[in-house]
Amino acid sequence: MSSTRPGRQTHIDALKLIAAQLIVLHHFVAYGPLADALSDAAPALTDWFFEYARMAVQVFLVLGGYLAVRSLAPAGQMRVSSPWRSILQRYQRLILPFLAALLLAVASAALARHWLNADFIPDAPTWRQALSHATLLQGVLGYDSLSAGVWYVAIDFQLFALMTLLLWLGRSPRWPQALLLGLMLASLFFFNRDEGWDNWALYFFGAYGMGAAAFWAGNARRPGWLLGLLAGIGLLALAFDFRERIALALTVALLLGLLQWHQHATHARTALPASLTGVISRLGQTSYALFLVHFSVLMLGNALFVRLGLRGTWPAVLALLGSWMACLGLAVLFERWIEAPLSRLGAHGKKISPRHSY
């Protein structure tokens, strides 16, 4: 598989694109009168998106580990000198567009509350609640989220920081892989089985670690053996306690490992037309922006539907499709004019490291 430009790979962008759309659709069928109308018209479809589309977050967890280790330690040894600088840069990369999107969400909620009285629309934030979001501690401190899915931004930062420190602590040969494998096993067999840990990176490190292991395995001298070992560990974890989310994470990790092996061995290029790979790349690149802005559109779409006095299945379906398209358009604009410029900002004007999980 080839990159549409240096540093980008079509299959990774395609996974981001699909997973991001599923998460957005999960939220659209979960909240508001548009969701209620769609549920009345197509209950089976709505139930599927509500129950299963949310598991697409596992794709981002696996991709996060895969891309983090590709950036930090592609050969197994950490290649950045300061873990704290990498962690700070990651925080800046996430938090600057995150705060911009939260301002949009707060403003959208304030407008939506005038037209629609619904529990899913957040109240105006308190200063403590706002500060908890700015420090990515809202879940740990027990504050309500100001936008759907923002818990993942906090978890992504925790996971990256934990991965960075593991790689830094294991600077001797073979220790990075051993530390990562040990924590991955601890997550799969203990932490991920207890939902009390779901505000902490340890709960999700099984999927994140499988992504990192898949990258290393795909570049190894004996990738088949190592990918077989990864598959065996995942299947053992599923036999011990079957979890659909872990089954999906394992499948994605093995797919990434196999594609990395194929690319490393053959240097093959994608057979897709350049125009199609360009579209996939562009939409994949906007996955974080889409994740950040879609709830604002969801709130306003539902509120406008009520404000206009619309009823019935087809008006609701058209309103939902229109809102979905508005999400995609807004994400492209947000990525170009807000996320990308902010991602180039850093301490003393230095560029922040490449994107990892989005």
C-alpha cells in the first residue's frame, strides 16, 4: 500500500475514515428527536448503529499504538531524546484544537437550549468543569462531558504518555518490547475486564499495545511467527473472557501487521486510482476534526428540526443526512483553518511532532 504523500498510507486513512463515520453515526442514532424518528422508521438499523458502531473506537486505539510506536521507536528503541518533550508536544497537538472545538460546542449548546429541551444538550459549563476539560481530567475527576466522545481525547493522551514512558524506561535492547507486552497482557487479562478502570489508559492498553506490536511484527525478520504469536495472545484473552471490542481490536491489529509485512517485503503500491486515494487521504486526515465538531452539528440539527416544527420519517431522515453532510464539510474547514495551523504551534514556535492516532 502506498502513501498518497510522504508519511501517509492509504489503508490507514481508509480505516480512520470508516471508523470516524461509524462513531458519528452512532451518536446521531443515540441523541435527540432525529434519533427517535429514525428508530421508529428503521429500528433494526438504528439498533445496529447504537450497539456496534461505537466499537469503531477500537480501530483508533489500535491505530494509536501503531502510529505512536512508528513515530517514537520504529526499530524498537526510542529515538527521541526527551520523553517529557514528546508528551508535552502530544498534549499541545491534542488540546489546542480540542479547546477550539469545545468553544464551538458550548456556543452550539447555548443556542440549541433555546429551541430544544433535552438531556443530551450540556448545561453551561462551570469553571471547574472547563478546567477539567483543559487538563483532560474530566473523566478522572467525574465531571460531565461538554461534548460527546471527548473522553477519548483524554484517553489518547494517557495512552501516548504511558507508551512514551515505557519506551524511555526500556532503553536497553529488547526491554521496550518486553515492557509493552507485559502491560498489554495485564490490560487484556485484568484491567480491561473491570469497567472501573475505564477512565484510565490501563483499561485500553490491550488494544493500543496490539497496534504497537503489529507494527514491530510487520517489520521484523520473521513477521509471520510474530503475528502468529500476537494472534495467539489475542485468542487466549478472548477464550479467557470474550469481549467483542477485543476481537475487533485483534482483527485490526493483525490486518495492519499483515499490510505492513506486505509493504515492507514488496514495496507494493496501491492499485486504487489517484483521485480515490486523494479523497480517502483527505477525509482520513480530517478524522480528528470530525470527531471534535460533529456533536455541535448534532445538537443544532436536532434543535433546528424541532424549531421548524418538522415531523415524520422522511423529514427526519433528510435532516439527519443534511446534518451528517454538514459535519463532513465543517470537519474539512476545521482541519484546514483551525486544527492544522494550531498543530504547527509549539513551545518557542517549534513544530509539534506528527499526528499519531487520528
